[in-house]
Amino acid sequence: MTSASPTSSYCAQKLPSSVLQELEAGAFQSLCHHLQERSDAVQNLDLMTLSGFCRNCLAKWMVKTARQLVDDTSRHLSTDTVQALNQMGYAEAAEHVYGIPYDEWKKRHQRKATEEQMQKYEASTALHAQHDTALLEKRDMPLASNVCCQDVDDIDTKGPQLTPSQHLKQQSFPAPQPEDRTIPPFTPPPIPFQYLPEPLHVAVLTVSDRASQGAYVTGDLSGPAVVEAVQEVLQNNSLCEVTTAIVPDDMERILAQLNSWKDQVHLILTTGGTGFSSRDVTPEATKRVLDTELPGLMAFVTTECSRLQPLASLSRGTAGILGTSTVVANLPGNPKGVQEMIPVLLPLLLNMVVELQE
């Protein structure tokens, strides 16, 4: 039975290529996590026998893709990105796939193969993925233009002849190259763990009529999503203490809860109530209690998040300082939106927390 061509699939026909790439990237990420959680139960040898690929193949395919990205001149990658991709070899990719350095993984989880396993492995060689070992080597960045290594007679000088004035203009005002306009992707600032207050008090406020009434069978999902995302960014740091509360979409209730935490916690994260309905008043309530508003912060974070999800640009959330030592920020009510925003926003907020302690 022949499989359908990828170009004729439902996804390829109905979805933008950028969205399809995100779906494929998500599937790859899920596969890596799945295998990381089963490091003892699923051995690479058995994967090769049954499917023809293993964790090592995933790492090698990552390196292959890195080389393709660099060689694709239409992408206009920044110099830093190109250098990072060129310096990514098999070891670096394997650490990402395994979740830890490969040598360490082998010591912890790899078992000596049995004779039966080796026989099955050797019998399945026709299935095994093949890799171009030359692509796995790290690339060195060129130090100078290739023109420096050419003989003068070899350099192409054909083309329209310029007048002296045209030549001077071209020298004085060279046309900008695409690389000159490329802005490197945002890298969050380091989290100042050594300067954070101990414990770090974080309050999470869910604003939702239905959640406050217990109308959801699953209970509140937004608040726990915030807590989980915060703990992940903080690397499950035990020095963080979290307080949670749920209030309806009511201006006075939101104001009362925020004011009760004024200068009592270091950070308040609200979730929900940032939409466009008449009941969505979280940003308005937050602005009323803030002593110092920082609209530029949320504008920047929203712009970064819109790279992943354009609808993030519709967020009305705000941020600022309540009292003298409490930082407040509004998050969306959608758990997925929370997961995308926290890694960008939280490192910035924590640096603010440290400054307010001084």
C-alpha cells in the first residue's frame, strides 16, 4: 500500500506552510519528550530494530536541518544565528534530544545488549536510517570574503561602467544588505536567582465568572497553568511560595483582591478578563490600583508572543508597580497563551522585583 504524498495531504492543502511547520516542530518536540520520559524502558537498539531510527537519528536529522537553514540564502539569518547553527554538531543536538549530554545518558540508562537483541538488530539493517557523516561536522565561519583569496584576473569586473560621481555615491552610500536589517531574536535576560528575595512570594489571580462559580467540571485551568509555567521558568526553585485566588469578572472584587496583596507579595500575575466583552475589566481594574504603569513592557512582550500566535497582538493586558514593592502583570486566560507569554515576561518581571528590593 502506497502512502499519500505529503503535498496532497489535508494539512498541506489547508494550512499555511508556517503553521504546518509549527505542527511538525510540535510533533518532534513531543517525540523527544516521550522518549526522554522512557529512557530506561526504550533502548536505542530496540528502536533501530523496530523502526529503523533511534534518538541518535533524531539528533543527526537536527544537524542536517541546521546545515540546510544556513545554506538557504533566502532566509537572511542573523550572523549570530548562522554562527550558532554552524557550531551545532552532533553532540549539541544529541543533548537537546536526550535532555542531558549523551555520554551521561548512556551511563544512566543504556544497558548491555543481549545476544537476541543483537541478532534482531543485525537482521533489520535494511530498515536503518542512513546519514551523511560529513554534515555532522561543525562548520567554521569564514574569516574574510572569498574575493581575498582570488587572483585579480579572476574577479568578475563585467557590468555597466560607472561615472566618477556614480562611483563615489556607491562608495559613500552602499546599499544595505538584508543581514544589516536582521534583528536577532529576543533572548530573555538571565534570572537573578542570587538576588531574589527568599522566599519569592507570587500571587496568581484567576478572573473568571464561571471559574469563581465552580462551573467548570475540570476546575480552574488558567491559574494552575500560570503556576506551572512560573515553576518551569524558575526551574522548580523551592524558594518560590505561591498564593492563588479566584474572583468573578467584577471590578470591585478585582480591586479588593489586588489591594489585599499590595506590598504583601513580590509579584502578582492575573489571568483572564483581558478580552473585549463588557465583563472583561481586568486591565481597567489593574490600572486603577497601579502606582506606576509600564505599558511599554506589555507592548514589547505582546509583540514577541505574536511571532508565535498573531492573535496575541490583541491582548489588552498591562503591567506596573503596586505600592512600593509589588509587581503586577496581566496574562491572558487561555492556558496556551500563558505558556507562551511567561517565558518571555517572567525574567523581565523578576529583574524588576530585584530592583524594587534595593
